[in-house]
Amino acid sequence: MESNKKYWKGLEELKNTPAFVENNKNEFAEPLPIEDVLSEAGLSTVTPRRDFLKALGFGLGAVTLAACQTTPVHKSIPYLIRPEEVVPGIPNYYVSTFKGQSVLVKTVVGRPIKIEVNPNAGIFSTGTDAQAQASVLDLYDVSKLKAPLLKKAETTWSKLDEFVKGELNKAQASGKKIRIVSSSLNSPSAKAVVADFAVKYPTTKHVQYDAVSYTGIIKANENSFGKAVLPKYNFDKADLIVSFAADFLGTWISGEEFTAQYVSNRNHKSLEKGKMSRHFQFETGMSLTGTNADSRIPIKLSEEGPALITLYNAITGSNLAGGTLGNNTNADKALKLVAKELLQNKGKSLVVSGSNDVSTQTLVNAINVAIGSYGTTIDLDNSNKRYEGNDAEFAELINEMNRGEVAAVFFLNSNPVYDATNSKAFTDALAKVALKVSFSDRVDETSDLCDAVAITPNYLESWGDANTYEGFYSIVQPTINPVFNSRQAEQSLLIWSDGAVQDYYKYVRNNWEATVLPAAGKTWNDVLQSGVVTLTAKPAGAYTFALSLDAVATSIANSSKALAKGNGKDTLELHVYESIPMRDGKHANNAFLQELPDPVSKVTWDNYLAISPKQAEASGYKEFDVVTIKDEKGTSIDLPVLIQPGQAMGTASVALGYGRTKVGKAGNNVGQNAFPFVSFNNGTLKYATVVKLSGTGRTDELAQTQTHYSFEGRNIIREASLKDYLKDPAAGSGNHHKHKVYDLWTTDKYEKLGNDWVMAIDLNACTGCGSCIVACNVENNIPVVGKDEVRRRREMHWLRIDRYYSFNDEKTGENVTEEKEIAHMSNLDNVSVVHQPMLCQHCDHAPCETVCPVLATVHSSDGLNHMAYNRCVGTRYCANNCPYKVRRFNWFNYWNDSRFDNYLNNEFTQLVLNPDVTTRSRGVMEKCSMCIQRIQAGKLTAKMEKRALKDGDIKMACQQACSANAIIFGDKNDPNSEVSKLLRSERTYYVLEEINVQPGIGYMTKIRNIDSETKEVHA
Amino acid sequence: MRNISLIFKKVWKSAFVFASLSFLIVTVTQAQDVVEGRTLFKDKCASCHALDHDITGPALTAKVNELDEAFLIPWIKNNVALIASGNKQAIEASKFSPSEMKTFPTLTDDQIKSIIAYAKVGEPKKVAEAGAAVKDEGTSSLSIVGIIAIIILSIIVLVVLGRAVKMLERLILQKQGIAIVEEEGVSLATGVRRLFKNKKFVAFFVLCLIIVLGSFGWMGMWETGVHTGYQPVQPIKFSHELHAGINQIDCQYCHSGAFKSKNSTIPSLNVCMNCHKNVQARTEDGQISPEIQKIYNALGYDADKQTYDKAKEKPIEWVRVHNLPDFAYFNHSQHVVVGEAAIRKEKGIDPKDPVCFACHGPVNTMEEIYQYSPLTMKWCINCHKDADISGKKNDAFYANIIAAHEKIKKGEKITPAMLGGLECGKCHY
């Protein structure tokens, strides 16, 4: 064996707890009631002959009657007047923009059903995030309002307009303030509308705040360089990346763009050139970015500031006070190494911090100036416009309202009653405002306290625009008429301010025709087609840093002292963070997102308190124990404990975005709201605090997908260090001694003469973000099953991402290689992680096929493993015989069962279904079909055009969504296809190839940029 | 049965038409011309002219009565030339509408005379009535029920008559004073009872019963879910025979999706209105045909004012005839574009006919559409097994694949099945 490293999916597997061993032996997750049947009444009772005959007769009669049912009459209703561009059966694609990401929307006879990638959109042309993929479901959300509300009663727009205008005039007359509260608005037209509104009502001010704020960076840049902007980071230009708790591959600023940039320096293309960036991550909780780092060093929240001061001192040779790390020797060693390497890589490295503290970010700026990042890896001149929120302005708003100075307040894409740090203070202050209007699509926490709810359409029903980066504009265009009686917020504002143009479409168009279009030399129609306009980027300048850092260092030291109150037992430093599925909670009613497992913990439908295994031992909690978390202000919530390897000792993490109470059927009361733990001090929001834990004596099992399947310790993850890879590209891949391959079909040769559809997955590119999972769900009509069913291991995801931990040995820093040694390991903080997307491998010798008694799953001549649902009788033999555990059984008719009311069980939501894919019935097995509908459609297009299929004509849904380009699909019979080339790569191996199932999906080894020095860090 | 009843219907209809027209031959002068004129009128003129009211062009009956042939013939042949020549009458006539009349240089003088003759006489009334009568007799099930009813009735009559005869005989005998000797057991019940004591008969009877019930059951089950001949009543009595048959409208004109999409698409009403804005098939008293009126109602269209009212729109709910189960994927364009040649060859479709006939049958003869093919999986598969697609050799998409196959299967024809056309996942996903 080339690799005898031990990997494990969960702590049960690692420790081999008796329960895990027991479960693992069992064929089924839940015991079958065979014993009950045998021991109780079951077989011992005598069935009298007459009863038997009665039952038989009744059965026969019932079946006969059921079969007599007349054939239902199907209606077929054509358009009255068919729109020219719509041909039923052929999808149409329109460009639009979701939260600043330019996307392509697939519509089928007028209903949007899938978000795809806009190939024209530059940085957005590689993939989309999970939120964007799931956003189509929000359109068909039954929890939305159908008409505007006035004093909680449905009303008409004219009445609402009359009321609001009347109140606005009163406010105007009284000279009191009018406030428009929104999350960062990156739409130039919407901003212009707000400006117009402010002209009509001069006391208006636009307050922007973000639930997860970046004010710290903006202020720091203002202080350091006089530019109050978020810079554009160029991770692709960085050979060395050092991140202090910035989850830049996940939730930090622009995860999707950063992923594409980051991976371009680490994927197969880069490796072939012998080049791979190096990434150090210092962080508290285990973030997605942390799992991808070459070296991850756990530090406490209170150590973050001192660590940065240490690093600054080491780089510049200065002597700022406060740079002591206590007893974290690993971090100390790592910082020395990082400082050395940063100096070696001047101009090719980047230091980022996830902190929202102005002082911390100022220090980060100083470090980046010292290592020459500005002008190369950081671009201050073409800023990122995603976040412009100002925490202080929002805090001031509460004061203004309290003083009774505000007469009217409008909430636009914001929900402060839920996500403000002090919701009670906000609610009390809000009561003193005369006119409260919410632009929302539902009665959410804030709208519930408003006089009027001017319901807004989904972005798929709206016109608009976005300016994500300086000089990068994209358009939002509607793909469906508003389903309900909604009106865009911008249009409402135009009407209330008696604007000259009251139609927002015309407004956007005029705005573009006056500003962006002439600058780019394009027409409106060009933009409707391409979706984006990119103006020439300004040259990125280098910047110098002239501030004195003494005050900054003092401030950092003070904040860290305030945090360092943990006693290592029941008082811990709490980190509240955005989780990848739920983000800030705005899409909490999206069932696809709720069921998307967290990339690291694999928990669905809940948030939890993550603590390290050693911490759990020290505090005396077991996994799933519900604990009360209480901070100094007295805020408290109860959450179950999740034991998270890699979490820093003395700390705990809780995800934001959960605990919504008024969002809808799917998202109400899922988890607990952690926003109260956010605090406002030194002018910005802080996501760290000190909490006291106390047990409740209850337990609550989290719905994890993590340990549902076990690989019995087989050699399925293969990895190598960059050094070894450069010496031998096949290092760690196990390709040096290939197993002998036998053919199962000796008599009747099975040849794939046409195409041979295969896939290659680059483990070094996959970050584990999970957008492929959501893309697969939407494309293939995969049902959401809910928390309880996930607990029973009945999740339906065709594609999952397995996350494996492995150790770093404390003594040598080597990854642990012998199983025996694992038993001696005590430091579970030092874990490495590999993400492995796992889906049907379309084996040529598929074990599932040979056991199906009804031939429902059979092999095709183009290398796919077909699944005929209408043939399947549900024996589940195939799932049992699948070595990869990728087959899923439908336990219910999820689309027609009141127990699954939070998802598809209504006709409106069912409009999201893809008409080209069958919705499966109860009692039927299903699994990844390799998007066969896309293959067939691609082939048909080529046939109609009488041309050969080209590589890249057909793209899988998962492949398309992947920003990292980790999934490559294609035809193996075409030797020049990208996938053929990748499968021939020395790095490629097949999971479980030793059992000779001959999978169709090749994986490329994980490469870590580690060497003796980084190993030293973990020693 | 369906086919028989259709043939029956067709024969009767043509007989009626023939009969009425022969009647006309006798009564009307130049009768042959009228028949020819009617056909020509429908073919060439009806899209712009009606006999009795103005549409795009003026009402023809009035015009032919008003104007003489000497003017009409050159006008119809080439009105543009006639106007250009400065003919006063022609210039006057051209003022009727801003839209120019088509020229018909290929029509002979006799043909034009026939049209004029037809326009003078008008639509033969009896033909329409006869046609309507035939329609009512229509369905085969009705006639079967009728026949059964007649048989049952006659049996009852026979039995009653027999009883009456017996009674009378007995009365006569009684009058004559002859004692009536009750014949052995006499009653039917006793006879049947005696018969059922015969074991051979019972065995035979049971056997017959099993065979009859069994074969009915077998046939019933075999046909379960197979709807060949399914001909539901549609909200509009749309005749494919008239549109696709007599008027020779191409299938794609209405089913425009068939050649590019998986759906053939039922035409939206704007397609109907391309013609039916003019073609209103008014009756003698100027009423728009009730079936065409249904189109107008659905669109909220007022034929007299030529205006649309959006508020009155109401889509037409057709009843789906060809209905594949949701788990079967079928794509029209795959078959009528990609597979056209092979399907034509396999099903022996006349080059003049559209390839659609292969599965949809002779649509051009269907008064109302019905399901021609069984649409069972066996039916699909048979074609996938048999059709010869070797003709695709020169098609870039197939070139490599077929070449690879030919190496192995030398001389044999290439079928879709060989390229994976029988695999489950090709249609079920």
C-alpha cells in the first residue's frame, strides 16, 4: 500500500465506539422488526382457513375494483396567443443577476426552473454558489404574501399609496426624519431611485447595514489610504495566502469569485506546470477555508489580534506591544515561518483577516503594505461593491428613533428585528416611528411590526441592475410575470416620490442609457443578451502606509484582553459565524438550503454549539447534549453540542442565520438565533464574545449526514505532498502497482462503440462548498426529506461530499500513518481534511446491476448505469450491494404527503420541477443518472445540426455549478477530450478500484503544499 | 371496429354527397360546372371571398349577378393588368379594399365560368343536411346497441307471440271439451334442472364458460391502458380531414414544434386566426359557423367589429388524445427530423405524405382525430429493433459510431437498437 494513512468521517468511526461498531455491523440503519414478528403474534398464530379465504377474496376484489377505474381524461391547453420566443419543450435562457452574481436563468414555458452560469460574465462564468442555485425555489414559496398589507389586512396598491403618501406628507410637514434602511444596495438604479426620493423628501437618509458586516475593512481602508472601499482581492496572483479567520472560500465577501481565483493556482492545470500556491489558515472554528488550507493552525479568538501583531513585528522588525500569544506554541512557530515566507514572496502574497474590527484590519493593511500586496494581490482602485454597510449609522438610527426624531422608516431587503444585535432595543425604538413600511415578500419579523407591507417580487420577477465591482455592471431582468400582486420596492419609491418616470423598467433603461451604455459603447439589447458590461479596469496602484500603529496595537490588545476571559471549562470564547448553507438567514425558508449539509460538520436543519473533543471532555459534555449558552448581557439560547475536531481549545462556534420565527413553513424555528451574541463596540459589529455554558440535561440529536455510511477503513482518499508530487506525479495515487483487471463479460464482449461517458474529479480543486449538491437537487427534482428523515439516514441527495479527517502527529508533524498510532493521538485539534464528492460511479462491473431481480438497473452501451424507475419494485438489494452507498430509496411520495408540507406538497411549489426528469414515486430506488437528460439533449442538438458532438457540448448540473471546476465530464472514447486527458493523468485513481467494479469516475489525488517546515509547526 | 365504422361512415357520406350532387345535375343547368366550381372556389377563392357577405373581398353571389362574364374572366385571371389597362369597371372594382386581389393566370375560361356558375347557385343546401344526418348516425357502439336491442325485442315478441298462440290453442281445445293433458313436467325450470343433472352437459357448460370468460378477461387485460382508437369529444369539432386533407395544410403549419421540440405543440389560437379571421363558413343567413365562433369566443374576438376583448379570453381545453405516461420521454424532433428517412422506410410512408402518418395514421382522412397507434412500449421497441438507419452513414454525428458497428456486424443493417436505442435510460429518466 502506498498510502496507509487513516481517514475517518466522524469521531465514532475514529474511536470505534461500541455503538458505531454495532451500527456498522448492521445491514440497515434501523433494525428490521423481524424478531418482533417472529416472537410475537407473527408466525405462531394460526390463520384459520376461512380467514385466509376471506382475505384472499377481499384482496382480489379490491384489486379488480381498483383496476376498473376509468382512464383519466387529460386536458391539453395551448396558449391563446403564443409568445414568439416560446416553443413548448424548448427551454429559454435569460441573463439576470443574483446578489451581484451574473447568472443565466433557464425557463420552461415561462417558468424559471434552474440557475446556470452566464458564460459572458467574466469572473462569474465559472460557477455559482449554493444560494444562487437554490434561489429558484424562493420564487415558488407558498409562504409569500399574495397582496400588499395595510395594518395587517390585505389591500390594494392605490389604497396603500394613498396611505403612505399621506403619512409622508405629514412627516415632510413636521420636518422629521425619514429613513430608508437596507442591506448593502449594489444596484446603481436603485440608488438613483433612493436619491430621487431624497430630493422629494429632503429629510431622507439611506442607512445601509449588513447583518454580517464588513465595515471594519471599509473604515480601515479609509483610515489607512483615504478610500472607504472594500478592495478587490486577487487570490489568483498570490503564491502565498495567509488568512486569519477569513472564510474566503465560503462566506467572506465574495466566496465564489475567490474560489475560482484560489483554485486556478492549485488545480490540475496549475499542478501540471509544477505550481501550487501555499495557504496558511489561523482560525478558531473549522471553516471551509480552513479545511482547504495546507496548514491550519487553531487559535483562540483572543489570540487573533496578538498573532497579527506578532506577524507584523516579525515582518517589519518593529516592536509593537501586545504581540504575546500565551502558550500557543504551534501558532508562534507558524507565525515565524509565515513571516519568513511572506518576506520571500513579496508582491506575490496576501494576508487577509475575517475580523470586523477597524484596528485589526488597519494592522492587516500595514502588513499587506509591508509585503507589497497593493497593486498586485490587492486592488484598491477597482473596488468590490458588494458590501457598503455602515454599522455606526445603523446604531445611530436606533438612537434617532428613540429620540422620536424619525417620522417614517422603510425597510428594503433588511430585517433588523431578526438580525440586529439588540433586537429588543430596535423594536422598542421602532414603536416610536409613525410610518413603518416594509418592502418584503412575506410577513417577516420586521414586517410584522410595520404599518404597511409593500410586497416585492422575487428577483426572477424583477427589473434591476447590479454593480458588483467598480466598472463591472450586470442586469437583472424578469423571467416570469409577477405571480402575485407584488410591486418592486424601487417602483413604489418612484410612485411615492411622484417621479417623472414611474415605471422602474423604463427607469433602469434610462439610467443605463445615460450612464453605463455610452461608456461601454453598447446598446440596451446587447446588455439584455450578454447580461454584463465591463468597463476598462483602472490600473491598480501601490499604496504606502503612514499611520502610527501604537494606538491600533493598544486597541487590539484591549479587545483581546476582554475576550480572554475563558477558564477552559464552562466559560468559553464564542465565535458567531455565517454558515455556508444559511448565510445571514435571509433564505431560511429555502428547503434546499436547509437540507444542504454544512460542508464541515455535515449537519442539516440546525445550528449547534461546536466545541473541540478535548474541550467537551474538559467541560463534561457529550455530543448532542443540549447546553444553555449565556453571555454577559444575559442573552441565552439552548443548543445541542457538536464535537468538532479542529476547533480551538477554549472556544466555541455557533452559526448565524437560524432561529427565524416568521419566515415560513420550512424555516420557522429551525435552530436558534445567534445574532444577539453579536455586539457593537468601537464603531463596528463584533462577532466574538465570552459565554458561559451550563448543561440542561436534555439531548437533541442533530441531523447529520456525516457518519451515515462507513467505508470500513479502505484506501479511498489518496494524497501526496507537493514536494513528492514534483518528484513523481503519481506519488500517493497508488498507480505504481495496478491491480490486475479482469473482465466480467468474457463470452459476450461489452463494447462501448459510441460514447463512453465518464467524469474526472480533481480533489485538489474541490473545496467542498456544496453548490453542486444544490444544483443536482434542482436539476433532478430531488426531494427534500426534512430533519427527522435525515436522522433516519433517508436523505435523497444523489451527490454528496464526503469529508474525511486525518491527523497531524504531534511529534513529527507527519500525517499519522499507522492505525495503531491513532489510538495514542490526543491532539484532535491538528486535523487535515479532504473533501470528496461522491456520486454514482457508473461502474462498468456494477454490483447493483447483477443483484436487481427485475432488471430495473442496467448498463448502457455508453457507459452509464441506467435506473428505470417504473421497473423498480423496491427490493433495495442494489443499495445494499453498492460499495459507494450512493443509491437512495424513496420512502414517501414527498410531493404528495402532508408530512412533508414544508417543501413540495403544493401545486405552486411544484412549478419548480424540471419537466425533463421524472418525479419518482414512493418505493422506488434512485441515484445519479449522470444528468442523462442533458446528455440526450446535447446529442439531439448535434444530430439535428448534423455534426459530431464536441467536447464540452454537454455539461452536468454539478459541473456547471462548480466555481472550482473540480468536476469534468466528457467522452472517454474521444482521446482529445479534457476528461480523457485528465483520466490519463498520473494523479488519477479510482475509488475502490481493487474490487474491480471499474468505476467511470476518476479522482485526482489531493496535493498538499507542505514540507518539513510546516510539519514542524504542528509538532 | 373503429376502422370499420369509419369506412362505413366514409362510404355513406360520399354516397350522400354523390346523390345530392347527381340530383343537382338533373335540376340545375351546367351542373357539372357547379361541382367543379365549388372545388375551385374552396381552393382558390375562399380565403378572401364568401358567397353571401363581404370579408377581405366582396360577397361573390351579388357580384357575379351584377357583373358580366366578359369583365369577370379577365378580372379574375389578372386584375392587375386589367386595372393597368385603364378599364373603368376594373378601377371601380379595385376600390373595394386597399388589399390587392391575387392573380390567377393558370385558370382557364371554363374553370372561371364554373366558379361563376357555382357562385350564382350557391351552396347546395341538401348536401349540408345530408352530411349532418350521417354524422348523427356516427358511432359504431350506437349501432351495435341498436342491433342488440332489435334482436332482444324480436325475441321478446317471438316469446310473447308463442305464448299467445299456446293460450289460444288451449282455449280452442277447452271449447272443444278435450281434456288437456299436461305435458311432462312442462315448466322450463324442470327442464333446466334435468339438464343440469347431466354430468356431461355440466362439464361442457363449465368449459364453455371458462373459455368465454377467460378469453374476455385475457383480451380485457391485454388491452388495459391501450387506447388505440381513443376518440374523445373535443371542445371544437376540428376536422383534420378538412384542414390537412382537402385544404392540404402542412402539419407543421399548426404543429410547428414537431420539427424542433419534444412537443409537437397544439397550435395557439393566433395560428387559427391567420385563416379564420377570413374563413368564417357563414351559413345562408349570415351566421358564422358555430365551431369557428368558438375560436372567436375563446379570444374575445368580435367578428363584425374585428376587435379583441382581453377580458373575455378563455383558453380552449382540448382533450389529449396521444398521452404517453410521464415516465416515458418522447421527442418529436428526434423522430421527424433525425429519424425521418428510417421511419418512412420502416413504415412505408408515401413520399407525398408527411412522416407524421407513420404513428398518427392517415390524419388527412380523420374527421375527428383519434389515436391510431397503440403507443405501447412493445410498439416503440419493435420499430427501434427494425428500422434501418444505415442511411445515416454520411451524417457527421453518426459517422464514427456506425463505422465502428459495421466492422463488427458486416452486412447487417444498422438499427437504433444497435446504437443503444433499446436501453431503459434512453427513454426513462
